[in-house]
Amino acid sequence: MLWTRLAPEPLSEDETTPGGLTGGDIVLQYEVAADPELRFIVRSGLALAEAGFAYSVHLELSDLEPDRPYWYRFMTDGGSSAIGCARTAPAVGAPLDRLNFGFVSCSNYEQGYFAAYRHLAEEAPDLVVFLGDYIYENATVATHPAVRRHLGGRPAVSLADYRNRYAQYRLDPDLRAVHQAAPCLVTWDDHEVQNDYANQWSETFDDPAVFLQRRAAAYQAFYEHMPVSPRRCSPHGASLRLYDRFGFGDLANFSMLDGRQYRSREACYAPPHGGGHVVTAETCPELIDPSRSMLGMAQEQWLYDGLANSRTRWNVIAQDVVMAPLLDGRAQPQAHEWTEAWDGYPAARARLLDHIATSGVANPVVLSGDNHAFWCNDLKRVPSDESSPVVATEFVGTSITSYGPPYEMIAERLPDNPHVRFFESRMRGYASVMLTRERMETRFQAISDAADPAATVSTLATFVIEAGRKSAVAA
């Protein structure tokens, strides 16, 4: 799946001239080569930059050799794109001994530079997994001083706004570097549309019909700027099927989830609480309603079926928000729930963890974004019971740039949360994973300063899960 976009004026604010172009579709040429210098061309042909999708190209190729890198570029009469590196997956079920990948989330352009992307690109991973908040739709607020500014200084609402927001991010050299270096799998969180939205319900209590128009614009711009399949992921108004499953030989399956489009309305959604807020089951009985879902019942069943039928050595569930709870020993365990994360959907979380525990799925691991902090968590069927068996490990990568939650406030509650193996919210960065048949080694990579475009990187912590075990141990 190869992507590019024609945009001689990438920040054009006229919705009728996306990227400064007018008229119908434009035909490009493409080349795919077996070497970085493009001397050995193995595939060439024509690709279509679609006017209806801001002159973006989504080129799906088949019948290439499995499990190897390829290099590619697109060309017009006036020039060519930069050369990118793609990689084909191993054949289904083929033996695979190793997969190196990174996972990232929460890159707020206004809150720092994208040095973390550059350092991940320099690792030359086989794959990069984006877990949401690829862009931020909002504009600077007084409590969060800006390092640099979003174009126009206003929230994205219209299709032209969202297109320009993606274009501004895509022009960043460090983000371009990571896309040129490796293929990616991608899901979204809330900021691709609006902070804390849930399905058709907005944070600002917009009329659902009006909000769905905004969501349709946001989803179209997302599609236009992401290397996702036009067969499976083309937007249809305010709907876009994003969740999908990707296999890498007999080593790993990745279940990429959509935790926004289908979720039930946040518990006790009413003024002034349109987004994430703290509730209790006693004051908000809706919280524990078993009919509520984070994923929607259709996606839940799709996930359960995929996990139950998987025959790979490892099974990765990649999604947008923190799954483990944060208990408060000053109150009844689990009494205070944050409605935005899986805490706000406890019945759905219990269903998923019960299924993982009973289905016999091999070596399940959850990757999460959103929280702007590094976490390593044990996931248990009964989170408040220390004797409850561990079902899986959850790794949460910190943000690329977005400011973290208050460290001291959370750190003082960690003694009440022995399932939390590691927490650090003061550092920005990414996670880098070496997956083999016998172990999963996850490195938390911290950059020195997100406000410094030349920031350095160092390993903050390393955790290992041995195949057949559920918990990670510090390495």
C-alpha cells in the first residue's frame, strides 16, 4: 500500500483547490525497485491522484516477493517524489523469527518538535504502529504554551481545516522521515476529529447531525493523508471502516482497533461533562450497564473471533486508550472511574479480558496510546484483586510531544496499584519492540527535550515478556 499526495500549495485554505490544484484526476507514474538507488526496477506503471480526495494516491500492489524491503517513488512530468522504503509482510503462516517495530501516539505540533519520529526512523524498524492523535484538531490554550503554532490558530472544523492540519504535520521533516523509512499500521483516537468525542456525541454537546458532518470531514481528511486501503477504508460520509487484522507470518497477528467510531456514549454525558470526567458507579449507574461498549458489539465479536482463531506465536491488540485501571486507595477500589478510557467501559473491558483468558490465545499483548506517559501494566480479570491472575501485559507509549499528566498525583497512588509495573509521565518519546519467537523486548525511548528540534534519545526502561508468560519483567 503506497501513498503520496500532489500538493504544490499544500496549505491552501480554499476547499475547492486542495493543495492548490483544480480540475479532474491526475495520472502519475510510479516505480518500485529492489534497491535504494532504484537501479533494479521490479514494477512500474500508472497511479491515480484523485481530485475528490485532495489529489492523494492510494496504490495497492500485489504479487511482490514476501518479507523483503522495496523502494519506490512517484513521478509527474514536472518532477518526482522522495524515495520511500516499503516492506512486504511474510506469507501467511510462513516461518518468521523476528519482527522489529515501534509504536507511537499523541504528536501535538504546538507542544514540541518531532525529534522522536526522527530517532525511531534511524532505528530502521520493519514497521511503525500509530496508536492515535496523529494530529491535534485544537488550537493553543493558555494552560499549554505553544512551542510552534498550528496554521490559522483556530480549531479544525471544516474539510479544508483538517486537510491543512494534516498537510502541516506531513511537511514536518521528522514525520516525513519515519514514513519514508518504514511501512505503518494506523488507528486513530479523538484528536483526529475532536477532543474526547465518542461516536456521534461531541465534547461540546453539538447536535449529533451537525457533529457527524464535522466527523465526515475529519474522516475524509484522515483517509486522504494515510496509507490505508481504498478497498477497505474509503470513507462513506461519517463512516470509515478502520479496524483490521494484519498477520506477519507465523510470528504475530496485529488487531488494530477503532475505539472511537462505535463506542457507546460516555457515561453520564450531560452538561458540563461532555468529555472525560470522573464518575462512580453509585452516582452514575449507567457506567456499569453491560450493554455499553468501547468498540461496538460488531467490532467486539470480530476481535473475539480473530483472537480465538489465531495460530500465530504472538497476538498484539493495538488500540487508542489505556486499558488498565488506576485504583484509588483513599476510596473504595474502582469507585472513581475516568469515562474516557476503558475504566469508563468496565463491562466491555471485562468481556475482553475474560475472552483472552478463556480462548487460549497465545501470548496476548496490548499496546495503548492517549495517556502521554510510559506505562507497563498487568491486565487482570479482577483489577482490584491482587490474587487475580494476570491475563496479558499492556504497554503504553508516552507521547511524541503532548504534555503528560501530573506525575506526582499519579505516583502517590501507585502503592494502591501493584499491577502497574512502571509509570513515567515526565518524558516524551516512543516505544521500540524486538519480537522473536521466545520473547518480546520493549524499550521505552525518551527524548531529551521535546522543545528542542535536535533532541537526543536514550533508553529509559526495558521490559521483557517471555513466550508463555503473561507478565513483563524489567531487563
